[in-house]
Amino acid sequence: MAAKKSYKIGDTITFEGVAEITIKSAEFTDQRNQFDKSNPERVLKVIYDVKNLSDKDYLVSSELSLYVGSKKMESYPNENTIQNISALRQIVLVERNSEYVGSEWH
């Protein structure tokens, strides 16, 4: 796992040589999960690309944790982030006019 440090938009994080995650953008969203009862006041959506560097499948889930100061923020189940990326492939999240519209495989 990458050493704990701060990352910003545009940074690429390498996890033990098996995956690279590039942070594309972050924005507050009004989108809420109809099945989640917590109804948070604010939700920060982080968009990122993931590249599998290994020769095995790589399972992508909620890889990143957000900290404000030293306090870890709770994750919020807004979109499905579970994807399986086959060996040496990449999933790129597609945005149009700064809106997330889906994923492409490379």
C-alpha cells in the first residue's frame, strides 16, 4: 500500500506495483442514495482512473479514504465503485462538461 500522505487532483498513486490510481476531480454533489438512510448534509464525489499494472485481475472498490485534518471521513454509497480490471488493462472514467457519464476500458 502507498505510504500515507496527501494527494491532490492530478496526482497518481501506485499501490504496491499492482495498480495506479489517478485522481481526476472532486466535487460536492446533490446526488443521494435512495437506499441509504443517513442523508448526509454534504457528499464529496471523487472521480479517478485506475490502471492494473499486474498480470492478474484487480478488484477496484472504494480504494481511497478522505481525511480532514487527522479525522477520517465516512464513505457514502453513492455509485457502484466495484469493478474487476483484467491484467494490464485500465478503466477510465468519462466526463462531459465536468459531469461523470460512465467508464471506458483500455
